[in-house]
Amino acid sequence: MKHSVTQMIRTLAFPFLVILFFCGVARADDSASVYKTKCSMCHAPDGSGNVPMGKQLKVVDLGSADVQKQTDAQLADSIANGKNGGKMPAYKGKLTDDQIKGLVDYIRGLAKKH
């Protein structure tokens, strides 16, 4: 009996772990897509701000130490509530909390590309 319960747990655990893995991959893809559609026009695909709108607005490089030293909560607040008197729009209500968290994770990854 004990052997069959253990085997059943192993049998059920593997598909569950596979699902969790692919949900993480899907979330990363979703974050990249959200960044591309909502952020890259000002922050550039690489986060540098080196695009016409980014230069005009004088956006900060998202991979810079100044941005990366902010807490996840601070970055999420900037995304949710906007910054600089509306130059950066607020995405609260336009993006889900999970999408905002995904963007924070995506921004963290931009530091690794610099």
C-alpha cells in the first residue's frame, strides 16, 4: 500500500512540475510582450532609452544602477502609478498585478544585458 501511494504521488508530481515550468516560461514571454508593447517605445527594446521618444523625455536607462537599486515595490509603484507628472503613464487598471510584477522581473533582467 505504501509503495502504491508513493508511486501515485510521483506520477502526479511530474505533470504538475512540468505545468509549473511552462507557466514560468509563458510568464516570461508575456512580460517581454508587455514590455515591447507598453514600454519599449520610450525605454527602447534594451531598456537604454536610446530611442527618439526616450531621448526627448530623458528617460533613465532601466539597466542602470539608479534603477536597479530600487526595490521591487518601488519599481512596481512607478509602473502602476506613473512618474514625472504623467510623462510616464500609470498602468494601474490597464495591467494586472501579475503583469506589473512580470515587468519588474523583466527590468531586473535588463541589468544583466548591460
